[in-house]
Amino acid sequence: MGKLKAFLEVPRIEAGYRPIHDRIQDFGEVEQTLNTHDRKMQASRCMDCGVPFCHWACPLGNKTSEWNDALYKGEWQLAYRLLNSTNDFPEFTGRICPALCEKACVLNLTDHAPTTNRENEAAITEAAWRENYIVPQTYERNGKKVAVIGAGPAGLVAANRLNKKGYLVTVFEKNEAPGGLLRYGIPNFKLNKKIIDRRIALLEQEGIIFKYNSPIDVNALPEGFDAYVLSTGTPEARDLKIPGRELKGVHLALELLSQQNRVLAGMEFSKEERVTAKGKDVLVIGGGDTGSDCIGTSHRQGCKSVTQIEIMPRPIDGPEDPQNPWPNYPRVMKTTSSHEEGCIRRWNINSLEFLGKNGKLTGVKVQPIDWRPNPEGGRPIMVEAGDPEIIKCEICFLAMGFLKPQHPQLPENVFVCGDAQNGASLVVRAMASGRDAAEKIDKFLNK
């Protein structure tokens, strides 16, 4: 803790976003950066608490106080080494993590102005790449081989950890490029895909073998490996089976997001295949981050308007959540950069029917609802709270989450991790799961 009273003297400053009128014209990253002096001052606010709740809240157990102190002192290389000791790919979490650590920060309890850990993390990592602190390493091989099925964040972390332990790792990926939802679910305006490519190039130089366009049946795993990591994510999205689902213009969220990212990567689609919101009224069903990503993508495609509906009640206005108090993550109203760009948001809305004309979507019949406690306990009971109405739209995106996959009985040398194990969750949790899987495999193969 280099500056003892910084948390009292230095206010929290966030880098913020590019101006709306500028950022909606392209798919460049929306978040800006602070200059080096201001970033070091933000790091100085970390109090190096006796009980670091940031460390407790982070699924990776990041040593936040230590690398913030190194950053404040200008010891950028040490800061990266401390960060990378627990976080394999901080360039990802530094951009897209909801920063569980910040919500548990003691400064968040006292004045709701936690240390800017996520932004500090991104700054440290970009400095490490810029100054060539990150260079390929060679590792002595132990003669054993491991196959990783799925190149999402969990699989990449498992592959990286196992490679460092001396295993010859081969990663099988069903898509044409690695990253999983980092590449095909998260828009470029939140995570530029060159950030993924940069890291993959390093992993390849360190000896990891990647095989793309290689879907693997879990019941027929490739032969010749001593162990397997199953990190295939949650491939099945939750659908909405109501009348009119077959109408043209009703899409799962990833149909929009993955195609748009592929278009930006240079892939071409026919006019009939193209999923675009250009010139259309858009309805997004689902109030989470995926729905928010659909909003931002629709704006950049040139939509006419966007409405987002959510079946659950409106969260309370923050910063505190009496039902989930500090240091737990507060369930409060969240406004993303995409929401700021323009969106009508409604809660307690149930979707009844997709309406159309000549096979094309023209609107969605919805109804206000309310939730009442279930006298028998468990899930609350949904009740009508108003008359049905029609929301006009020519395109609708279903962003209602993903179904947890069910796996067959697997051999003892197959280890499941990430969303494939836990169901859809945060990238940082998937990375922690991949790290755990690597440790389990190492113990299994050396028992």
C-alpha cells in the first residue's frame, strides 16, 4: 500500500465510453482508457485491506491488492506477473468481466466508489503486450497427451495450464476459429477479436495444437489421448415456443451476434441468409447481457427503434440491494453502453404470440404480468396484471439464456468444465473452472 490516504484523497474516475454519436457508427471498442498518471492514481486507491474481499469475490482469486500496489509504483512488469499468476487471460476479463471484485471492495461499502480493478487489469495487460513482457515460453514435455474439446474460455485456460505442465495439448474446435462465445457471442464493440487472435498466436508458439472445423461426438472421442477436457459450453439457447414462432424475423440472439461477428471477420452471406436490423423496429426479449448486446448490434446495423422486454420485475435502483447485501454482488438496475444508445425498456411483460403477415413478423402480442409468492414455496406464481397489447416490430431477438447441457456417462479420464459443467455463467467463472479441470487432470495422470 504505497499511498496510505489515497482512498480518501483520490476520487474514483472511470475511463468512460466514446461519445454515442461516434461509437454507433462502427464496431470498434466503446470503452476508452485513462492516461498512465491517472491510471496509477486509480490503483493507489486500493487500501490493501486486512481482509481483501476482492480476492474472496473473484472466482480466480486474483491478488488485486498486490498488483494494484505494483501498478501505483510504476512496476508494470511485476503487476502483470502477479495478475497473470491467477488469471491466464486478463485481456479478456479486463474488458468484459462484471467485476465481482469491485462490488465486494471495502470502498464500495463505505462510499460506493470501489477501486477501478477491471480497468486497471486491462491497462496492466495492454502494457505487458506493448512492452513485450509477454513472450512465448518453452516447456519440457512429459510424454502425455490431452485433448481439449471446445476452444472457449474454459477450454483455452485448461489447455494453457496443461501445456505449461508439460502435456502435449490438442484443442478441437467445431467453429472456424477459436474463442467460443468470446468470438461468436460477444460483439466487437466490447471485445475486439484481434485480442483473441493475439493470445491464440502465443499459445500456438508455445506448442498447443489447434484443429478447427472439428466437431467431436462425446460418445466417440478421438483416440490417442491420455485424458480429455470437455469444454463445449451451452450450445442450446432457451427458445420461446409460442404461436407464430416460425415467422420470418424471429431469431435466437446468437443468430444475430455470431453472424455479425463473422461478417466483420470477412465472411459473406447472401441477402436471404443475412440477419439484419437495418431500417426495422426491433424487439429484444430478455433483459440480460445478451439482450443488451443485441441492442448495441441493432443500432450499429441501422435499426429504426429498439424495445427490450423482460418477464421478471424491474431491479431496484442501486447501489445497494437489501436482499443481497455487501460483499455479495448486488442485484440492482444495470444500464449498459448499449442501453445508453437508445432503448425502450419494460419489465413484467409476458410474450403471448408472434404476429405476422405473408409469413413475415409484424409484431408480438404481450401482456403485463405480476409475480405473487407461491404458498407452497418455490417459484413465484405469474398472474395477469393488464390487458394484452401489441408491440410493433419487424425483427425479434430471443435472448433468454441457455439450457444446461446433459452429458452421458463419461469415462474417468474425461473432465467437464466451464458452462458445459455449470450451465451458462460468467467468462471469469468458466476460466476458473478450466483451471480447476487442468489441476484435476494433472493429479489423475500422476496418481
